[in-house]
Amino acid sequence: MRSETALSDNSPRPPLPAEPENLDGIGDDRDVARPAQGGGVMTAALLLLTIAALYFGREIFVPFALAVLLSFMLAPLVAWLRRLHVPRVPSVILVVVAAFAFIGGLSVLVGSQVIHIAENLPTYEQTMRDKIRSLRHAAPGGGVLDRATEVFQSLGRELSTPNEVKGTGAAPAKAKPQKEPIPVRIEPPDNQALGNLEKAIAPLLGPVGTAGIVVVFIIFVLLERNDLSDRFIRLMGGDLHRTTEALNEAARRVSRYLLMQLVVNATYGIPVGLGLYMIGVPGAFLWGLMATLLRFVPYLGPFIAAFFPMVLAFGVDPGWSMLLWTVALLVAMELISNNFIEPWLYGSSTGLSPVAVILAAIFWTTLWGPIGLILATPLTVCLVVMGRYVPQLQFLEVLLGSDPVLAPEERFYQRLLARNIEEAVEIAELQVAETALLPFYDQVCLPALKLAENDRQRGASPEDRRRVADGVRAVVRELGAHRDRRDEAAAAPAGSSGPVPRWYGMPVLCIGGRSELDAASAAMTVDALESCGIGARQLPATAVSLEAIGSLELAGVSVVCLCYLTPEPHTYARFVTRRLKRRMAQLKVIIGAWNLGTDQGSAEQFATQVGADAAVTSLDELREVIESLLDDTDTATAQEMPVSPQESDRLEALRASGLLETPAGDHLDRVAKRLADAFDAPIGLVSLIDARSQLWKGASGLPPDLNQSRQTSRDTSVCTYVVASGLPLVVEDLARDRRFTNNPLLREHGIRFYAGVPLKTSSGHAIGSLCVMDTRPRSLSARDTKLLQLIADELMAEFDHPAAAAVHAEGGAKPALPERRDEPQTEAVPGNGG
């Protein structure tokens, strides 16, 4: 239930007065702390005095608080009459009279319902006795309760009997004579009627007097509302801006709470009253009204409102149907109200935390009794608003408010320090679900690493630093695994031609600067780039040391990203950049200065100082710079196109086979489709390689543009390696093979796996290939590779036979292919790398 929480309007937090900066050292820190401690003691003393005043002065404060609460509900009506040019005094009187007339009318109706129920109570009592008696006898071992009751009653009578000698013992020496009772006669006084009237009226004097005080206070508050605001502003110190904002926010939040709570309660109470009337429960209007009013009481109100109609349904109906229908109605309305009506009307933000509502209910009930329970939520809302605008009371907002008291990066960092990796992963997954992976890394994970680095410079232990670094790496692994599972679950069916994210290959090398925190930021950078389609791998800082940089493997690497969390990484970055540039002059070096100090100048100036190609302070900037470098610069490794040693003979065999003149048709397309299905791959191809081009005589899974052209340049072909060597070729991850890392066709269509075998003529020349491809890294067993070669050989044998070639031209024969394999279906993304 959300009836106990007040709505907040998500207004921006007001800035608190700036604290004086310490400019003179540690000794001054101790001097500054003394007034703060004295201020804390003074605030605590004032709070205790305020609580004591509220308790001992409750006879005055309770009516005034009720009047203020009701004035929030009546003020909009007064304002409406004022807009109709009705003077203030008549407006207030009309609204107050109408409100209490409405309350009086409801009281009359409720009273009539109560009288009707009271007249029938004897009948209800007998029905309930009969039901309880039937339950007791129907239950297993029902007679046990009766026997146990008789035993306890007998023991009680035995214990209350006077102590005397029983049986054959000696009689008392002398029996005492019993005294005769003295008759007493009570004469009623002559004023008995007046005494009875006094006893009946006395309990009503307190509530009636309180109601009268409330009426007077309501009229006074509505008439002098502006004057009371002015006096409160002066009482708070005369800060017009902050105090006016506080008053406006308190009025807005309490008014919204009361209005929304009234609407929610009415949408609950009216259907309950109608439902009870249709069921036949006596006093249905009374119970619907009680359900509406009691839901203003946090937590206990709904249970109290449901108790009375259930007891009455139990006593009215001799059977059980009325009780069961009543319980079903109340449970259904609770579920509808809690899960549909309240979220729709309240929204997602509340002003008080659930714990604060419980504490407020206990506190105000202890101070003011049942009235305090009703006033608990509105009064606590006002306290939270005061905590937002009064620095000395800020602890109230921290303790009672629903807004998070720690920023996301602080919560994430604290969970890592506490070794609570599970909750850190949960925070990460929630943030990624709300935004995306890259914003989470930039806005939460990187700031958390900055906090760890700043604590390191202030003397944090190496164990804390290692704990945070290990935690970040664990979170990165979990997010990467979660992304892989999501991608597999969202895989498209084979042959789909939907859009695919661009894949840039593996051109980036990420190296952590010096510490464990730098290495953790490098791991995070690798995962962030991978999620953007930019392949990257990580190496430790020792890989760029003076002794090891000569053996650094840079094949296929276009960009090196050096990650630093220290605010002044100039010296280390300059030395490493020089070593990398001497190792490979065309290499692009980017510095990830994640915690660059504000006094170090801009990122561009820092890059110039250390000799790097660029410097960035966020992962989003890094992504943009790398994409720009890869798009504008040809980073492909210089590779000569492989050619068969017998290339001229191979081309002659290709022309002699007559397959070049064979048009691409349905027959070979069906062969490619069955091949792709057999190996659970999205793409299957029957390719021929001439001097300059690759021709797809059979294809399945190609995008529309490539499927229409049915050819591509031999320079971007993977099948040309199969033809040149005459041997099968299986590449489990094309992005990690330096021969294909920067292949533009593979990167454009996201091709990651290739398996192809040569199509050989009877003379032994490889004229093309039969291949399957996938958009995710995978493997192919030696048995499956042999099976693929067997299919290719059978296909070429049929083409080499003149009669079979004629039949194939007509689309009649089909090569024998294995059944579809029982491996997981892979994601089907249009593209070709063959």
C-alpha cells in the first residue's frame, strides 16, 4: 500500500550555504570542527525541547495541527471563491460551514447505520455462537478443548476453596460461631436523572471542545494565511527566497498527498460499499465510508476497515458464502488499488521512505495518540521539507526522505569496498537497463575508480585498491556475459536481412598505466569498445616496459589506448608514447586521462605535451576518436593477395569447366541453403574465383544488394586463401586473425567465423570454394571439416560428369547433404566475407 507516503515533485535540491574552505593546514581543521560540534549539541537540545513542548502542549498543538491539515484541503475552495470575486471572510465562512455541514450529514447517516446494526446485534450474536460451536465440534479433536476447559475450571475452584481438614482427620477443637450478615439498604439520590445526564455528556465534552477549537483555528488559518506565512518567514531568519520555496514546497506536497490519498481512498471505499451492499452485508454504506477514511491511517487503517465487515458477514449469514464473498471483495480491491490505481495516480516518486513512514507513525502516535497516527505522514512531510532548506535540519531529509543519499558512483564504490560484488553487479545491471553500457561506464564506473584513486593518494591501503580493482573487473565480466546471453537470445533467424552493427575488427590495444586501478579501467575500456563494435584486447603495463616493448605484438593493431587514473600522468604517458612511436611510427596513440586535473589544461593541450595523437577524458570521446581514425585512415595491414603457384593453369581449368557461363540459379542456391542449415550457419556460399573477382553461383543469407550483384572483389575475399592453398580453411574468429582484422567487407557485415573447402576439378585445380560463415566466433570439428570437403567433392564430381552437368543446368539433381545438426542456432546477420 502506498497510502502512507507523500508525493514529491522531484524539484531540484536547493543549494546549501557553502562551507568555509580550509586554507591553513591541519591545525585549522581542528579549530573549524569545534563550532560544528557545538552547533550539533545546540540542535540536539532544541530538538529535545521541541519534542517535550509537543508532548506537554498536545492539548493546543493537536487542534492546531488538525486545523492546518484541514485548511490544506479547504484552501483550494476558498481560492476558487476568491476568483469569483467573493470577499475573503464570506468565502472562508461558506467553505467552513459547507464542510462541516457535509461532515454532519455523513455523521447522521453513519449514526442511523450504527443504530440499525446495534438493534440486530442479539441476532448476530446467536448466529456467531452457533457457528463457533459447529466449528469446535467439526474440527478434529474438538472435544479436547471442552475437556481441557473443564479441567482448568476444576483446578481453579480447588485452589479457591478454604484450607480445611478433610476425610477422617480430627475435627477442629472449637467451632467459631458464624456472624449474621448485616443488611444494607441503598437509597438513590433525588438528582439521579441529572447524574446520568452528566455521565453521558462528560465523555463528549472533550471531543466537542477539540472540534470547536479546530473550527476556530481553521477559520483563523484561512483568514490569516498570508500573515502567518510572513511571520514564519521572519521566524526562520528573513531569507525570503529559501523560506518561500520551503513553504510553497511543503504546501504543494501536502496538498498533493491529501488530494491523491482522497482519490485513492474513494476509488477503494466506493466499490467496497457497493460490493458489500450487493453481497448483503448490513451497513454497507458505513463500511465503505470507514474504508475511505481509515486508509488515511498508515498500515493499520486498511486492516481495521476490513475487520468489521468481515466479522459482521460472519455473524449475519448462517452459512459461509457471505463471509467468503466479503473476503474476496476486500482482497481484490486491495490488489487493484495497490497495483494499478496507486501507481497510476502517485507516479514513481514518494517523499518519504517506507521506514520513515513506520517511524513517523510510532513517533507521532506516542506523542499525540490516535490523532498523531492520522497526522503522522503530513507532519513528517513538512519535516523533510524543512530538512531540505534548513542546513541544521538536513539530517531529517537524510533519515526520512526517499531520495537516494549517495550518488550512484558513491553507492557503487561503497559496495566494491565492502566486497559486496553481487550488489555492485545489481547496481550496474540496473543502470545499464535504464541508460546503456557506455553511459554507465562513463557516469558510474569511471567516477567510482576516480574516488578510489583519490583515496589512494590520501593514503588508502593497497588492499582497498586491489579490492576495488578486482570488483570492477568482476562487474565487467558479468556485464560482458550478460550482453552475450542477450545477443544470443535476440539472434535473428537464419537468412534474415535486418541491419547489423558495424564491426571494426580488432584494431585497438588497451594498456593500463601503472596501478591495479589503471588495469581495471583498461578492462572496462575493452568491454566498452567491444560493445560498440570495435575489437580490442588488453595487455598489462609491463608489456610496454623498456625490456618488453621490443617483443610487443602489434600485428593488426592500429590504435593503442593508454589508461591513467592519476591526475598528473604526464611523465609516464610521455615515455610510453615515445617507445610506441619508435616501435611503429604509423601507430596511433590515445591517452585515456580519466582523472585529468583541472589545473592540467585541456585534453588537447595534454596530448600535445606528451606527444600522443589524442587524449580523452571519457569513453564516449574515446569511441568517437577511434571511429574517426578508423574511418579516415586506411589501417589495413599491407598484405599481398595470395595466388596459387599454378595460377595460370588454375584459371584455364576454371574456363574449361564451363561453370563461369553457368548462370546463378535456384539449384545452387538450394545447395547453399541446405549447406547453411546443415551446419547451423546463417550464410552458405558456392563460390568461384577468377583472376579479379569472386562469383557466387549459389548463395544463402546474402543481403539484397550483394545477392543482386552476386560478385565482389577478390581483394576482400577469404575464399581466395582456400583457392591459393588448395586446402580447407577454418578461422574461428576473423576479427583476431591479422589477415582479416581490417577486411572492410567483413567489418561492414559483422562476419566473425569462416569455414571453407576447395572445389577441385578432376585435374586437381581449385577453382572455387564451398563455405559457411557466421556472425559470432565458433569452432568446427575436424570431422565436420571432412564432411564439408566430402560435400564439395561430390558436387564437383557431378559437375565434371557431362550428363550430370546437363541435369544440374536444368535444376534436377541434388547433392547428398547431412541433416540439420543439433547445435544452437546462431544469429543470422546478412553479410559476406567470402
